[in-house]
Amino acid sequence: MFDFLDKYDVLGAFWTTVQLTLLSAVGSLIWGTLLAAMRVGPVPLMRGFGTAYVNIVRNIPLTVIILFASLGLHDTLSITMGSDQVETANFRLAVLGLIVYTSAFVCEAIRAGINTVPVGQAEAARALGLNFTQVLFLVVLPQAFRAAVLPLANVLIALTKNTTVAAAIGVAEAALLMKKMVENEAQLLPISAVIAFGFCCLTLPTGLILGWVSKKVAVKR
């Protein structure tokens, strides 16, 4: 039933999916944390930017963002992301699009974690002479991340599944391979089962491990 798998590089396609997920996750965590800092910061202009970014990006379909990254940045503006090879450029543009989209959800997860930190701790830190940046990164964010592990795990799982949208611009990940397999093989159910099993192997351990981590690092109040 699964003899057709010998013709395709299934592991290679899922490795591309893993690379998309990891690179996008790191970029989203960094940019999402900065957005969260803007949203709770004292500067009105930065708060407005952070709020507008999150509200706008969350309401734009990911497919639109990925296609804009390819058609708008690459084809129209000739932004190659440091590579003249189309496949490499599309991979990097897909990572960029995923970061732009996912960071909005990371921001909200971290902001929710910030809201769990007692106000008195920030006030005590300011009384010791720390400025806003020091209070945020030395006192508030370490506790906020501990409270946000589980929401961030859900964002990571959603990001793993969202990498399938990269197939729209020709990135050779699992969804694009599935499309090719369905076109060439008359075995829709086995093909779907293989791809679904592959994604379960990526997402289920992620949820279980980060769920365990969330319980271990949770701040007891």
C-alpha cells in the first residue's frame, strides 16, 4: 500500500518543515517579545504601533502575507533575501512571512504572561532605581515567560501546521510534497495518512513536552 513512498523524499520534506518551524519560531519569539514590550511601554507612539500591528496582522490571512512576501517583495521589489536562487529566496521569504504573522500571537501570549506578574513587583523594582527597560527585562519578563509557556506551546503547534502555507510559493515542505504525490499517485488515503502521521509526530511531542515544562516552571501564587 505504501510502496509509492520509495519514489519521494518524505523525510526531506518534513526536514524542511522543521527548519521553517524552528527559524520562524526564533524570529517570532524575538519580534513578539519586542512587540509585547511596546504594548506595555510608557511611550504612546510605541504602544500605538504595537497595538495596531497586532490587530492588523492577526486579521490578515497567512496566505496573503506569504504571497505578498513572494509576489510583492521578490517579484515586484526584487528583494532576494541574500540569494539569487529562487528556491532559497522563497524559503527565506516564507520564514519572513511566518515571523510577521506568528509574532502577533506571540506578543499576545507574552502580554498575557506580563499581566500575571503582580504590579507590586514592578513598583518595588522602580523604587530601587531601575528604569522601565530594566524592570521589564530583569523582573517582569522572566516571570511572564514562565506563565506563558503553555500559550506559547499552542502558538508553536499552530506555527508547525501553518508552514504548509509555504507550499503556495513553492517551498519544498510536506504540503507541497503531498500535492505532488496526489497528482502522481492514485492513493489519496495512504498519502493523507502519511502526511497526517508526520505532522502528529511533530506536534504531539511538542505539546506534551512544553505542557510538562509549563507545570514545572509555573509560578505558584
